[in-house]
Amino acid sequence: MPGDKKPNQPDPARDVLDKLFGTTDEMTDEDLNMLYEAIAPGRDATAIVHRLAADAAIECRLQNRPLPDHLQAALDATREVKGLDNVEPSKLRQIVDALTAPYTGAVKDPAYAYRNCEGELDTHDQRIVDELTDELRKEWRGDDGEGKK
Amino acid sequence: MNRFQNIDWARLYKVLRVHAAATLRRYRGPDTFDGGQDCEDVVQEVLKDFYRSPNGLGWKQGKGRLETYLGTIVHNKLVDRLRRQKHVSGSLDDPDFSLPAENSHATPAPERAKTRTKDALYSLVKGEAELRDLITAAELVEGGPNVNQELGEVLNKTPRQVSKLKERLLEIDGVKELYAGRQKTKSTRPSA
């Protein structure tokens, strides 16, 4: 049975790469995505899963079999979203989360780089951020009313 | 709602794909086998079998995580393909297994493979001191779920800095191939 581990069957030796990245069942999402992109660059996992599920669904329909729950779930979860009508709330939540997640890459304006600051913001940093916030607020309010709070 | 609705299928695929690459590396299998199939084909075959199967190849929540369950099937299929290919003789799970051409070595094969991977990594990073330190630190940790934190403690860096270092390591020519157990120049499939 796949889930069972035979006591006399040794694990394949963990090498330095396993220790560095962890094995797949203990890997962080960040490391998993990094490794996946490294070994399968440009391969859209969602699209691949959808294609596999769609192929399996065709076979089921040709055999007049109902789609198993897991197949239906995979098809639903990986369907390409072409409009927001009839989209499940969980999918909408994913989209909103993706749009509102903080940007952690390099920024052109150092004023916005505090998010990437390794240590705590000290009072000096905080003062700069506050000044920039005030400046932005003034410009925002002066902007013909559209951006007024 | 059924038990499959919370599964992140894209993540599952990525886990299986990375798992397959690591398995191939550990057994030092060829890039392709069975007339041009590679480990990606094996992963897709397993996932498709799972979707086709009315009972999901017998997986139940009580049997552990789906990615572990399917990961074991991927592992067994890969080992089976490698055996069929006769690239190694005897049991691949045997700690004393070795490639036929290397039977004369005194050190057990997994130990040789570990040393080879480590040496190859060191030679690829060459003069990059930070990356050399990262590899050395990796030898000192267990590599569990908090590996970035563990490495960070050894290297005196934050987990995010460790993650960036790993990203740098993967960008070095040859490291990705080493992870995936591939030859540096990817072999092409014979045309049908």
C-alpha cells in the first residue's frame, strides 16, 4: 500500500540538496515554487492539472460513468476564470489576496523599501515614512476632490 | 462540500514533480527511459490514473496526506521504470545498490552519491563564499520544515535572506540540473 512504510526499507539517503530544500512533504511553499520553477520553467501547473483532469473526464463520459468527486473537484478548481460571474467566493478571495499581497521585490523609490527592511523600523525611519505619508495625503486631498476621503 | 474541495491541485502537481526529480537524482537515473518518457510523464500518468480511478486509487484521509500517498506511487513507478531500463541491477532500495560500472567502489552507493552531490555543488559555486557557507550549513542541519530558520541560525541570517541565497544558488548554471538529476544539456525526445 503506498502510504505504508516497510520497516526494513531504508529511506534513500538524504543528500545535501535534500537538507537544503527539505523533502517535498516538509518543504515551504516558497521553496517548492522556487524548485518547481527551476526544474520545470514556464510550466503552468494549474493548466497541466486541468488538462489531465479534462482528459480523464472525457474518458469517463465516453464510458457513461459519473465523474468521481475528486475529478469534479479538480476540474472546478483548475477551470480558467474568464469572468467573475458565477465564480465561487473562495476563488474570488484568492484573486483579491493575490492583488492585495504586499510587493516584496525591489522598489525604485527607497521610500517604499521599508517593507523589505530586515530590522525593526526605528524612530528615524518612522519619521521619514510619516513625512512621506503626510506629503502624499496633502497631494491626494488637493487632487480635485476625486481622491478625497 | 466533499473532502477534495480544499485540495490545492496545482501545489499537489508541483510537489509530485519536484519529488520525482529528487527521486531520479537519488537513484542517479537517466534523463529519459521507456522509449523517451521522463519523470514528468510518470507524474502526469499517476495523476491521470488517480483522476480516472472511481475511488481515487484507494486514497482516504485516514491514509495520510494525498501528496504523500501519490508521491509514494510516483516513487514506486519511477523505480519500476528504472529497473526495467536495467540501468541498475538488484534492488534500488538496497543500501548497497550501485551502478554496474561502479561495483568496484568500496564505499556504499548512497554515500558515494551524497559525496558526489556535495562535491558537485561546491565546484559549481566556486568562489561565492556566501553560497559555500550555505552548503556547509546545510550539512549541519536536518532539513525539516523549518530549514530556513535552522540555516539562518547557523549563518546568522534571517529566513528570508536564506531563501534569497537558495534562489541565487539555483540560478547558478548546473545547479538546477544537479537537483533534478539531469544532464546539463537536456536530452531531446526521439520524434514519433
